[in-house]
Amino acid sequence: MIELEHVSKTFPGQDVAAVGDLTFTIPEGESVVLVGPSGCGKTTTLKMINRLIEPTGGTITVAGRDVAQMEAHELRRGIGYVIQQIGLFPHRTIRDNIATVPKLLGWEKKRIQARVLELTDLVDLSEDMLTRYPSELSGGQRQRVGVARALAADPPVLLMDEPFGAVDPIVRTRLQDELVSLQARLNKTIVLVTHDIDEAIKLGDRVALLNIGGVLEQYAPPEELLRDPANAFVADFLGTDRGIKRLSLVPISQINLDPGPVLPRSAPVAEAREMMRRYQIDWAVVGGDGRIEGWFTENDIAGHDTLDRVHLLPFQTKLAATDSLQQALDAVISSHTAVAAVFDGERYLGMVTSEEISREIIE
Amino acid sequence: MIEFLGEVVAWFTDPANWTGVNGIPNRMWEHIQMSVLATTAAAALAIPPAVYLGHRRKGGVIAVAGVNMARAIPSFAIVAISLPFSIRLGLGLGFWPTFIALFFLAVPPFFTNTYTAVAGVDDALVESGRGMGMTQPQVVRRIEIPVASPVILAAARVASVQVIATATLAALVAWGGLGRYIIDGFATQDSVQVFAGGLLVAGLAVVAELGFSAIERWWLPRGLREPSEDIARVAA
Amino acid sequence: MIGLAQTQAQGVFRWDWIGRNIDAIWDRTVEHVVLTVVAVSVGLVISTVLSLIIVRYRKTYTPITWTTGILYTIPSLAALAFLVPITGLSHLTAEIVLVSYTLLILIRNIVAGIDGVPQDVLEAARGMGYTRRRRFIEIELPLALPVIVAGIRIAAVTVIGLVTVTSLIGLGGYGFFILRGLSLFYSPIGTTQILVGTALSVLLAVVVDVSLALTERALTPWARRKAPA
Ligand SMILES: Nc1ncnc2c1ncn2[C@@H]1O[C@H](COP(=O)(O)OP(=O)(O)OP(=O)(O)O)[C@@H](O)[C@H]1O
Ligand SMILES: [Mg+2]
């Protein structure tokens, strides 16, 4: 857990504070993303945690210990640190780069060796890269080495300053996904700085939205931030498409599902016609008791009395209740029927409709 | 020590040291005259081919070899070697061996600095000049030489200071100049005269260095202000 | 006419002189090398201290480079002239002069080398908990090494040339031959000595320069392997 209490920083020779009076808590094992416009004090805040910048006021505690009372280099050895430019040591091999902090901590050779291999595997690098120098890797590979190096001594806390800022969008997306899955396994306390709100939403358990001068405008989980911006600044920063952004964070279970135009096998065709008229559609579904067998169109039932022999089409996409509304929207848009069926395992729950999704966006 | 400095002051105030062939004015004049002659001749001979080769972006090897040779061959040796040559050519002692030595000493800084500066002119700049319809000679005169001029000026500073320093050694090949005081003083164990000669030479060199630096600063167009490196600087 | 040219050509360079003076050449080689090594080493120590002061207190850069610049500008013969009345015709005199020429070159390169260490690398080092001292030794120094060695090479080659001038105070290494050759300028023996002294001095400079370059290559393996980024 990291606690900032009334933390402030005014750089020498400056009139205005880079960070005025900042108080917030980063819970253990969570990832918190600091986001905000350029120059708002994100980097300053981050660097005060590992004392690369000394605060001019307030206190910061990491795991209950006041960082000001600790030896700066001891503190830093216990906190992983990743920066945009990565800062790999050009004169050391990848192996030695990853081993940096364990060596500083005086680990035994064997332990370091084992740890390096473990990390190589963790960040998906190949072992033959270990004997290379940083100039012999691609940008994305270097960034992975940077993460591996920060994780080397298994620090409980990881600070990252725009870690994916210098790589191209495709690699960035991959690295973001990797970080998410890494975090799912490692449960570090992560503080990550970015100015990309989408990255913040994707990576943060919580997002701290800062304004110029280090003013904390809102501190909330991404979904809450998008659903309920605290003020105009936040709403503006999130953008007009914040409703759509939020879809990726809301599970389907959050909205009302339509039971759907479902009829039993035994239903007469007339009833199917009636159902279609009511729904103003040209198709319906056969099922019941939490199961569905498939769907048919108006054309399919011509010449039948009941639905018994009607040829049924399978559903293309099956959504789970835990899937996001964004996935639901995808499915709805790309399906012929303009709805998508939602299941809990094999059990049919209902249909997502575009009306329900857009109601959620507008809310 | 104080006593010694007193004697040095006395040397400088002795009217006998201000008149005649061995007086300070004449020796200073000889030193400056020789330095200017040798430096100017070197500039006249080294700059045109360096500009040409730099413009064609050819001859980098000569430029690099030039600096390295200039550094590796002691200036003392250049002075010494020029003596038997001068005699063999029937030019005798004194002026010619000194001139030849100083000339050869000053060529590499001029050549290398000029070449490097001209060849180093941003390609985009040259291309845009050509794009506006400049001929090759116009590119050289209106773009490459002006842009390279600060570095060429730096070469003049480096070469002059070095020539002034080495001209001191010319006393060894029977030329005059301020070196006489030092060399003759060594021979007669007159440490006051040695010291005084040292002061004069050092003063002249420092004045040349500072003077050229001032000219360089004044000359440099505002747009080109960045520290120029002394590419071919050699100690003497 | 042809005969005269031949005798002259034979007379220009006396190979036999070398054979007869092997011992003297060896002695002067040792002298030349010792003068050079001492000067560059002492110069390196002083320059390192001054560079560290500059890196720590930036304001000292201008005064220090200005002072060493003046030292560099003072002709070697003038420097000898200043010192002989004080320290006599001694090794000390020679070394002071030689060292004073290395300072500007070495300081510029050491400072440039340290300044050239990328900021992000330094920040990463700090962020991972390097102490100041350890960071300097393990990160800054190795990364500055190529530029520092470049300075040492220039300084060494410069000093090797300047050593010859100290022949005027009775030392000089190979310069001894050049000076003696000058006093015998009218004879082929004189010319031979000038040429031998010069050639050996140049040879020594080249050997030292190449050895330092090779040493640097061996010490900086990372700078050699460059793959497409
Ligand atoms: N060393 C410094 N000296 C003086 N002012 C500084 C210093 N470092 C940062 N600042 C100022 O403090 C403010 C906050 O800077 P900071 O680097 O924390 O911004 P940031 O939020 O990380 O911005 P960005 O997204 O552009 O990286 C800025 O106004 C900046 O100019
Ligand atoms: Mg920043």
C-alpha cells in the first residue's frame, strides 16, 4: 500500500507548485494509473514515491514506512522502476541488465541465474537473447527487458512512467495485454503514468485523473469514472465517446436482457407469425426452459403447420454474461438478427439488443 | 625568486634590449612577419583544393591522414628536417628552412578544417540551393563557404598559434624571432633572458589565440552559433 | 654529373650510423617512453580530478578550461623557459611542460564523455537504487570510456611529439638525435640523425595510438556489435 498525504512539490526557482497538495492511497496489489494533461505533475508524483524527486511537503509511506526516513537507494532497490526510454545499460548484456538489482542486493550467483531465466520466460523473451547487447534488440523486446529488469528482485511495488510510449501502436497493444496478464499472475502494486486515457482505462484498477498543479480531479475505478465524471474537466478529458469507452468495462449482466422471441417446438406457425409481428422482425427462436435450439426466418415456415419440422439455424455468436457490453455490441452489429444470445454456460439467459446497449451508453 | 623577477623586470626596462637587431621590436617583428607569411601561404595553398574536394565530397582519407600525420610528426622535427632540405636546395640557413617548416606545419589545419567543414555542410542545404537553380560554383560560394567559414576561421587560429609557437624553434636553424632569446639564453645560461623570451613568446601566442577567438565570435553569424571544434589542433 | 648524384644519394642517409648507435637508440627509446608515460599518467590523474570537479560544479567549467587552454597555448619552448630558472634542467621541468599540454585535451574529453552518457540510462540506474559512487564507476565511466580513450590517444600522440623539444634541456628521447643532427646539419651524419629521430618518434606515436585503440576495442565490446534496431 502506498499512501500520499498532503504531498507537494515546488521546484527550485519556480513560483507555482508542480504538485500542490495531493492526498490519495494506492491499495496493495492494485494497479493505479495516473493520467492527465501534459505537465500536470504525473511524473513528478511518480518520482516522489521512489524519491527521484524529493517532495517539498507532506508524507509518502510505502507499506507503512515513511520513505523520507529510508535510505534512498535502499528504498529504490525495493521498488521496480520502468521509464519510457527504458534506460537499458548499453554496455551490459541483456542477462546482466536483468540481473542489475539482484546484484545490487548481493544475491548469490546461482539464485541470480535462476531468476534471470524465470523472468526471461515470464516476459516472453528467448534465452538466446540473454548474451546480446541492448542495441541488438527491437524496441518491443527492449521494453520487455525493461519490465523484466524492474521485476528482477520481485519488488512488491512497480512504478512505470509511460512504459509503452516509445513503441508503435501494434506493439503497444501487445505489451499492454501482456502487462494485464502479468498483473493477473503477480498482483503487484503498480503505479503507472500515461497521458493516454484508453491505456488508463485498460490497465488501471483505478484511475487518478490529475489536473495542472497535481490537482486530483477524480480517483475512481475506470468504469465509475466513465459513468459518473466528477466534473466538467473530467468529462472533457474523457471525451465525448466516454459512453462507448465504458462498454468495455461493463459486463452484460449489468443490463436488462430481453427474453427474446422464443417459442417451443410444438408452437403453431400462427403463433410464430404473431410473435414476429409483435417484435417487428422476420425471425424467431425455438427453445424453452433455459435452452435454445436455433432460429428460423419467416420464409422457413412457409407451408408448415407447427415448428416441428422447420429447419433451424445455429447462433453464430454466443455471449457469456461476464462478457463486456463492447463484445455484445460487436456481436449485435455483425449479426443478421441485430441481437445476440447470452448464455450462462449452456443456459440461455436472453437477448442483448442494440436498444439496451445504447440506453447504457447514454446513461 | 623575488630577486629573479626583479632581474627580469630590469631586463625589460634595459634600453639596450629595445634597440638594434637583437632588440625586442626587431625580434617581435621578425617573429610576426614570418608567422604571417607562412600562415598566409599555407592558407592560400591549402584552402582551394580543400574546398574543391569538400564540395565533391572526395578526399576524406587525405583529411584524416592529414590530422594524424600533423599530430604524429613533432613540429621540432619538421623544423629540423627542413634545414638539410633547404641547404640541399641551395636556399641556405635562416629564412627558408624556417619558412618551409612553418608552411608545412600550417597546411594540415587549413586543409582538414576546410575540407571537413565544406564536406559536412548539410546535404539538404545544398540540395535546396540546387533546387533554387544555383550552379555548382554558386553553391560553393553562396552556401558551402559561408556555412564553413567559422570552421575555416578556427583553422586560422589553430594554425597561427601553432606557427607562432614553432617559430620560436627557428632560432635553431639560424633564424631570428623571439626564440633567439630563449635558445641563446640556454647556450649562455642566462636564465633571465630565457625567462624574458618565454614571456614574450607566450604573450604573443596568447594574444593571437584570444584575438582570433574574438574575431571568430564577432564573425559568426547568429544562426551558426554553436561551439566549433578544433579539428586539427596540434600542440607545439 | 651522374657520379656526383650517386655519391650524394649515398651520402644523404647513412645506414651504418644506425648499426653503430643501436645502444643509444635503445636508451633514448626508454627515455622517450618513460617521459611520455609519466606525463600522460600524471595528466590523466589531474584531469580526472578536475573533470570530477567540473561535473559536480558546472560553474567551474569555464575557468578550468580557460586556464588549461592558456597552458595549452603557451609554446613549449616558452614553458621550458619559465621553468628552467625554477626547476632547472630536470625531468621535473620536462614533465611539468608535458603534463600541461595534456590537461585541456583530457579534460574536454572526460567531461564530454561523462556528459554523453544518456540521461535515461542514468535515471534508470538511480531508480534501481545505485548509489552515486557505484553509478559513477559501473555506469558512467564505462560508457564514457570511448570518448576518454580518444582523448588519451590525442594526448599521448601530442606528448610523444613534444618530448623531442625537451632535448633542449638535455633530455628529449628521440629528440636528442634531432637536436644533435641539427648541430651537424652540414654532414650526412647530421641528416641521418634528424631523420632517424623523426621516424622513430612518428613510429612510437603510431604504435601507441594503435595499441590504445585496440585496448579500447577490447574494453568496449558493446560498441562493436550493432544490429538493426
Ligand atoms: N526539474 C524540474 N525543474 C523545474 N520544473 C520542473 C522540473 N520537472 C518538472 N517541472 C515542471 O513541473 C510540472 C510537472 O511536470 P511533470 O514532469 O510531472 O509533468 P507530467 O505530468 O509528467 O507531464 P508529461 O505528460 O508531459 O510527461 C511541469 O510544469 C514541469 O514544467
Ligand atoms: Mg511525464
